[in-house]
Amino acid sequence: MNRREFALTIAGSVASGALGTQSLGRITSWRAAPAVPRVDGARLNRHLAELSRFGANPQGGVTRLAYSDVDRAAREYVLGLMRDAKLTPTIDAAGNIIASRPGRDAARKPILFGSHIDSVPEGGNYDGNVGSLAAIEVAQSLGEQGVTTRHPLQVVVWQNEEGGLYGSRAVSGQLRPEELGNISRSGKQISDGIAFIGGNSSELTTVRRNKGDIAGYLELHIEQGGTLERDHADIGIVEGIVGIKQWEVTVTGFANHAGTTPMDQRHDALLAAARFVDAVNRTVTSIPGRQVGTVGRIQAFPGAPNVIPGQVICTLELRDLDESKIDSLFTSISAKATRIGGDTGTTFAFRMLHENVPAPSDPRVRALIADSARELGLTTKVMPSGAGHDAQAIATLGPMGMIFIPSVAGISHAPKEFSKPEDIVNGANVLMETLLKLDAVDWT
Ligand SMILES: [Zn+2]
């Protein structure tokens, strides 16, 4: 055999799969008899299918608006699952479902984990549902496999996440009393909705927790974007939930005749605004990072073809994981606006519309998630969450970690939202393993 023939023989044996099959066989049998607790994946996916009947739409997906009849019925179903899992569920004054499982040391602060089961109009079957039912599954599996944690456990299903994190913000103390008068998408006032699902909004102070009151919070969620699928990663480790700041920007010039006013005597607010839009894009892209900046709405006044625009009202939105980066971008953008104003004979005024502070996850919890995924043979990707979650409110109370699983085609808040059953089971096992590791550490 010459050297070339030898190489071909080796290549052939690899291609025939003989070596690969042998090693795969060993891995499979090792996985079939795990030495560590694992969830019952078939049961979890069955429960997801059962929950999807509440508010099911003919085109697929669900409409399960917070405080609707189907929301209340779905919550009853979840309460039943919790009792089957030998948990003790209660409904707090904010309407959150909290199911407890005692730990070995009652003096320890609880570890919380869960998500939400309300949906947007014509939403999907996975947003919130995966994390809620996986949390129950984890608690049930621990019980069945004889595992008692040191910390007490609390499985939480937060109410009205989609309407604006009402349940979790009540617990973190960020819910302002006047917000109870808001009208939810189901048509009910928030306070009436809370009563409808078994809470009592006049006693919200009883649900309030303070920083340090919890040992940690974990949430499993679908990614709702296409990054994990594109990068062929099994598990997303969330760095944090991005902060958002929005401003209304008013550019004031002078409205005048478009035919008789010479070009060098104009105070054109729309020309200034056009330069501003470009300046926002240049500023945001001038430094490395994943920050984003958008002018999403613009209106010129008086808005006639033959009148030089005297006023423009537009918006500015900046997002990043780091609030100081948002602030420094804004400082730079407003300085450029002042210069544009000087060049065009206009003035710029900024009024803040909305502010959502970034919620970084705890780096120690991120490391536990990474270790857990590695032990399960899963690939990971560290990534920010561009969407809001209950975890951002609860992060103010203690170490927070979020686990993402892939969303097929990156579709969410739509009937075609889908995550594969095996990815759901992987996510639940990472949640369980991370929970056990978090239970074993003493950080305070
Ligand atoms: Zn969600």
C-alpha cells in the first residue's frame, strides 16, 4: 500500500461511520441512565400542548390576554399542575401565582424561578409558557427523584407580563399606584383585573420584596429572535435585558414663504431634522458595540409644499445593556444637535418620553448556566435580550439569570412562534442543573 492508498483507506473507514457509531453509542447509553436529576421531557411537552388549548386561535397560537376568561381558566390549569407536582400554590395580592417547595433550611432566602402565561393578541404557544411549565416540571422532577434543596423554592407565574410586567413590578416595588387605573388589553382596569384573578390591589404592599430578600431568580424563555438558530447554539446565556431611553425632539425654526424667502435667510426646521437623523446614525455607529439608535417618527409643521417647515417633532430612541453608554451617546447627539441648530438657525429641545433601565444578569449565575449547559453537552452563546422580561424587575432583588432556547425562524408574538420539543427539554434541564448549582453556593 502506497501512502495515497493508506490515506484513502483511513478516510473510507471514517466515512463508513464505524468509529463514529461506536462513540455515539457510548454517549447515548450514558445519557439513558443519568446520575443526576433530569426532567420528564415528554410530560413537559404534553403539558405545553394542554396549556395551548386555553385561548387557542383557529390559525394557530393563542390569544390569552391578562385578566380574560381564558387567562383565568389557564391559571386554574396551572394551579392543578402545581398541586400534582406536590407544590403549595397561593395567589398573592398582585395576582401572581407562587408555589412553594420547602428546602432543608427554612431560614434561607428562597430561590425563585418561573415566567408568565398571558399572551399578546394572536400570540404564540411558547412565549412565557415554556418557562412557566418548565419551572413546574423542574420542581416536580426534583421531588420525584428525591432531591431536596437547601433553599426553599418558589415557582412563580407572573401576571400580566405582556401588558407591562405588572405582577413582577408589584413585587419589585416599581409599580406606581396610579398605574392600577390603566386599562388592560382585555378591557378591564388593572385593579379590577387583579381582583378577577384572585388578587387584591389594595394590599399590594404585602407582595413587595426588597433587595436581598431572594437568593436568586432564574427564568427560561424562548429567544424570540433568530440568533441562536443562525449560530447553531442550543442555549442562550442572557447578559442582560437592554435599557431603553426615548425622547421627543422638537426642532424650532421659522415658517415662511417657500417662494419669496432666499435660501440664505431660511430657518428650516426639517432641514435641521434631516441632518439630525443622519447625526444620530453616525454617532451610534461611530463606536464599537451592539448599541442601537433610531429616529422612528417625524412630523413637519405646518406641512405644506409651499411653506418652509417652522417646526419638526420627531423621536429619538437609544438602547444598550450599559446605561452610561446610552447617556454618553445622548450627550454626544445633543451636542451635535446644538451645532446643527447653529448652522441652520434653529433650536433643538429634548423631552424624555420613556425610560427603561438596563437589567444586567449576574455574571456568577451566567457562569453556572454555562457550566450546566456544558455538562449536558449543549453549545451556548452569550447574548443580550432586546425584549423585556419579568426578570428585569426581579433582577433588582437578587442575582438573576436568564436561559434562552432557539425560536424557529426567529418568529415570536405570532401564531407561527415555535420552539422544538427537544430544545424545550434541553432548556428545562439547564434550568434544573443551574438551579441545583445556585442552591449549592453561598454568595452573601
Ligand atoms: Zn415572555
